Amino acid sequence: MSQTTSLKPSGLLELHLAVLLFGGTALFSKLIPLDALDITLLRCFVAAFVLALIVKASKDKLLLHNGSDYLIALGLGIVVSLHWVTYFASMQLSSIAIGMIAFFTYPVMTVLVEPFITGDKIQRVDIISGFTVLIGVILLIPEANLGNDVTLGIALGILSAALFTARNLLHKRYFSTYSGPQAMFYQTAVAVIFLAPLHSVEISTIEQNVWALILLLGVVFTAAPHALFTSALRHLSAKTVGLVSCLQPFYGAMLALLLLGENLELKTIIGGFLVVTTAIFETQQSRKASQKND
């Protein structure tokens, strides 16, 4: 009993640190003077190398169980690469807070889409959650015109959320037997192969300070939080992990405020409150439903 108790605070600290670092990835959309595709490509290149080392250090195998899993990894990697490109592009066009709030529509997307896969009935409360999130997003939109950068950024943030939802549902169904670092190694490695032909920056022209930021993003803000997140999952309940993960937009917005001086408008705060609160509510509902099924 005492051993379990001592582990939980450690797991919670690891989880909060992982979510803080995940939130911090958004800063690099503004700090690195490259387009979203090039940031994603270089991030994945660094992360794949570090994740391979983490898998080896944990004495896990890099090889997958069977040939069909490599095809699944290929599909997941393509979806992840598109998710990250749209994620960074969303924040480059709008702001970190707005981009992250738009992205955090994914928990509600998940509860609305998953019943079509599992065959379960959509609950009325989930439809209400969907409308609440819609209102929150509408509050963020300055004008209903994709010619407006902020509006386009929100649209890309929602597209990023849809891709992330697809990735999570596919991963849960077909790839959940693998550890977090092992799964992410394949997804980042595939992303490098998929995005490499599309890159626009000449590697030789990237300055040293930009390389330092890329390494920081790939190692500290990509590989490290995935390892911490996996470690935290061993000690904490899925409910705790889900609820703390909903703090990601808050952490990202606070870091942007403190480090980049990005201010939050009242409409953004209200819209963000609606989206994040609904995400927390749906996380709780999902956990309760899974406990009933168990």
C-alpha cells in the first residue's frame, strides 16, 4: 500500500510535466522561422532518432509483431504528419491560444465519432456538448471568411483536431499493443519519409540558433513528454490522465503570454472556457462509461 502511494505523486508530476511540454510545442510555431511543414519534418526527424534510443534503452524491440502492423504504422504516420502540419499552421495564422482551443475540440469529436465505429448509440448529452463546443469556436471567429488569417487558422485547428481524433481511434483499435515511445517512433519516422519530398527549406541555410530550437522541440518537447506520458500511465487512472491532459490549452496559452507576450481577448477566454470545460466533462463521462462496461 505504501509503495503504491509513493508512486502516485511521482506519476502525477510526470503527467503534468508531459502536458506542460505538449502545450509548449505550440510556442515553436512562432519561435522557428520556417513554415509548418518544415517544422514538422525536422521535429519528426529529431524525435524519431531520440525515440529509437528510448525504445532501445527500455530494452523494448523496435520490430513490430507482424507485417500488417507496418501498414497500420504507415497509415498512422501519414495521419500524424498531417495533424502536426495543420496544428502548427493553425497557430502561425492565428495565435497559440486560439489554435490550441480550436484543436481541443477533439475530445468532443471523439465521443461523437466513436459510436459510428463501435455501434453504440450517440447520447443526447454528447450532442449538447457538441453544440457547446461549436458556440465556443464561434466566439473565436472574427469573421466568417477564410480570407481572414485568424478564421483560416481556426479552420486548420479544427482539421488538426479531426486528424488527431482519427489517429487516436485507429491507434486504439489497431496499434494499442505497442508502448508509447515504440508507436511514436514509427509514426514520426513515417512522417519524415512522407514529408521529406515536400520540404521547401534548404537544410544548409538553416542557422545554428534555429537548429537549437529544432533540437529543443524534437527532444525536450516531443520525445521527452511521450516518454513521461507513458510512464505516468503506469501509475495513474485513465480519468486522471484525461482530465490533466485537458490543461494543455491553458498551459500553452500561459506560456505564450509569459514568453511571447500574446494577450488573450475576452471572447477568446470565454470561447476557450466553453471548449475546455466541455472537454473535461466529456473526459469524465467517457471514464464513467468505461467503468460501467468493465
